[in-house]
Amino acid sequence: MIGRRRKPLRIGLIGWGAINRHVVRLLSRSAIADAISIVAIGVRSPERAQNVPAGAMLLTDPEQLAGLDLDIVAEAAGQPAVAAWGDSALRQAGAFVVTSAGALSDTALLERLIAVAESAGSQLVVTSGALAGIDALAAASALPLDEVVHAIVKPPAAWRGTSAESLVALDALTEPASFFTGSAREAARRFSQNANVAVISALAGIGLDRTRVELIADPGIAANCHRLSARGAFGRLSVTIENRPLADNPKSSEMAALSLVRMISNRVSPLYR
């Protein structure tokens, strides 16, 4: 008996920065390379987009997603792109996958996208990003959770160009310095380039306002580190992950790209893992 051959998964990407470029490189070398097709890439400046996959169209307007018969639209272009492309992506594809999860700290935007997904029969998907243990945290939230704490520890270089520079002398640090403690919602708004991931743990657990986030600059580390802890009716959880920064963008982690690769792979692989 010959099994049914699935048609290639039709993918639209939003953004052609470090994460999506790395995702495409990894997918092209993987066992599922023949099972996917990069159909289109949404960008702001087509003239600056280089080395795009063969056959991929460059889009500048969300309405251009119409008629492309996309299965997934995956965003890795920064928080403003989520609002700009989300509605159209959910209407024109089976799923809109968000990596810039900090955008969803805007309750009105989150509620709007969920409503569009429901009416269109689509799905808003938030990747696990640079985190470990999100599956366990989400499962634990089926019972009452008492506390979720998410500490984000990065080398000083990763905090440059953010408002951390006005809170701590990054170049003068000789030991770890905690420069922010607050809710996941506030962390994502104030540190949109570095604390997107706090929204992921918040949505998986007890929400944006109850999840406590601490941001730390540590001159003694080279990796981007996340320490996630939770306690509740399920018991206790404590997970630490040390991520290598992306070579092309030290503010992002290698795992942010890998989690998107896993999500896409699971859409076509006969084994979900």
C-alpha cells in the first residue's frame, strides 16, 4: 500500500532578519526540506532583502497575502509587525505564528487577534521562543498557580541599545546587576527587543500582570539565560536554559529560531515531538 503524499506546507514569513534567515537555512538542510515551500516573505524594504529563497515573493502589504493559499504565516520581524500583519495572516492562512510575543502584552491587540482567528477558523500560535519548560508550565496552569517568576540574564552587550543603558552602567559592570523587576507586561513594553519572551511564560501560566520578571546584566556570562520557576497545585517547577546568542543578532537567542523550526517541522512530520 502506498501512503498518501501530502502537498508541501505553504509558508509565508514576515521579516527577513536574523531569525527567519536562520530558520530557512535550518529547514533547507533538514529531513523535511521537500515537505515545505517558502511562498512569500513580508518585508518593509524589498530592495534590502538579499538571498531570499528561490521562488519566494516579496510582499510589502498585508493584503498581498490574499490568494496565496498559505498554511502558515510565521512572524519574526518585531512587535509592530504583529499588529500590522496579524489580521490578514489569520484570514489568509491556517495559522499565524508569533515570535515577537511582546506585542501581545497589548490586551486589545491580543483580544482582536483571537477574535479574528475564531471567525476565520485559524489559530494564533505563540512559539516557546528561547524558553524551556513552557509545555510543563502550560499543563500546570490547568490547576491553580500561585506564582511564576521569570529571570532573564544576558551579557551586557545584549542589553546595549535598550533602556537598560539608562538604568545601569553596562560597560563598567564587574558583577551581575539586576536593573528591573516588575510584571511581564511592563517588561515587554519597556524592553521590547529583549523581553519578548516574558510574554510567552505569562501566557502559558498566570498572565501578564501576575507573572514577575527580573532583568539582569551579567558580565560573567556569554549566553542568554532564562530561569523560570513556578509553584502551585501541581507542585514546583524550576527550569534554567542557557542559550547561545544568534550570530547575526546578539539580542536574540539561537533557541528562538530553533523553536520556530520545531513548530514548522511538527506540522509535516508523521511524529510530533
